[in-house]
Amino acid sequence: GFAKRALSAALGEAGIGYLHLPALGTPPEGREAVRAGRPEEMRRIFARRLAGTEAQAALADLTDRAAREPVCLLCLEADPRNCHRTLV
């Protein structure tokens, strides 16, 4: 439950970098769908986002980084089965 600034600061203190990639986040309507118990709807919404130019550029950046260094994707979703990271 960290806010981005607090998370970045806490990781920085541990010597870990933080990069926020908003293009790979779930849009508000997707978060609403999963909170309402409609994870498949969230997946459709997020898949549309992933098809966009901005998300594709962020995915390319993430792929490049992962080839050079360890990366970790974070999400607020408690149940990994409903997490957008499975699509990323």
C-alpha cells in the first residue's frame, strides 16, 4: 500500500531503483471492473490498453531493461489471478 513517492524513497534507501510506467497500469475502468468482481472485463479493457502505441513503447523499454538487469513488476491487486501483470 505504498504511494509512489514513499515506495520510491523506501526502495532508494535499500539501493533499489524505481521506475513508474503508467502506460502499463490498469485504467480506472479496469480497476473498477475487477473491484466489482469482473476480472475478465478488466482483462479485455487492459488488453485494449496494451495494444496502444504508448503501452507498446513501455513494454519495449521494460523488455530492454529486463535483458540488462533484474526487474520486478508491482501491482496493488491482492489476488494474482486478477492482476494485470499476467497480461504484461
